[in-house]
Amino acid sequence: MQRRKKKTKAIEHNSNFLLNDFYAYPNITPTVNSIQGGVYMWGKIGFNKQRGLYYVSGKWQGKRQYYSQCPTHNGLIPCGTRRIAERLQESISIDIENGQFSPEKYKASKPLHLENYIEKWLALKKPELSEATDYDYSNSLNRHVKPVLGDNTYRT
């Protein structure tokens, strides 16, 4: 018995190109159930039992990405329900379709230690400053700012 080749139907997208055309989304690897209601949905929804949260995972620029926080007008909220995860998936899909996707938008910012920032800033500014100004800046920051604020952590 011969096996028949599976025929795939091309589903037309709003922008008049085909979803099964890999040139339309060069950074996306299509996943199972990626088309819902005629709209391309990036990634797939999963559940992390340890954290008790839903997440959306998929490939972006050749790397597997996981997102478990949905952006709202009040900031990022964790995906505690499947509905929130679906909204996150939809939001990512719309951003990709419009060419505005940025992974940083969907990740919480990491804490910034002021002491580390001061060192990086001084190293960055050193070529622009005269020797006396560089000495003055580093002396002021090391004697006055670091002892008071250096151990604190700040959100960017």
C-alpha cells in the first residue's frame, strides 16, 4: 500500500501573503495549533507545575524563548490563568505581525546595583574626560555616593 502525501492548504493572511510561507516570518518556527480563528498565533501555551504559572514558548531568532508575564497598563502580571497566557500569546503575535516585537517588553527588568552601574559609567566616560576630571569624578563617587547608596538595588 502506498502512502499518500499529505496536502497542506495555504491559509491567507490579512496582509495578503500566505502563512505557510516561511519568508513571511523568518524569525518564527510555526508550531502545532498556531492558527486560531484565522490569526497567526506565535508559540504554544504550557503550564509550569513548580511555579503554578502558564507560559508561552516558541522560537525567536533561532533560540527557544519562554514568557510568563503579560504586559498591561499597570506593568507585567504573571500568567496565573490560561486566559492571561492566551492574551500574552495574542499580544506577542500582534507585535510580530506589526514588526514591533521586542523580547525585553515581556521580561521583567533585572535589578541594578548602583555600585556596578557607577563602575561601568566611569569606564565608559573615561576616554571623554581629562585626567583631572576623571580623578575628581571617581574620587567623589567612591567617597560620597558609594558608601551611602552603593549596596542598594534599583529597578531600571
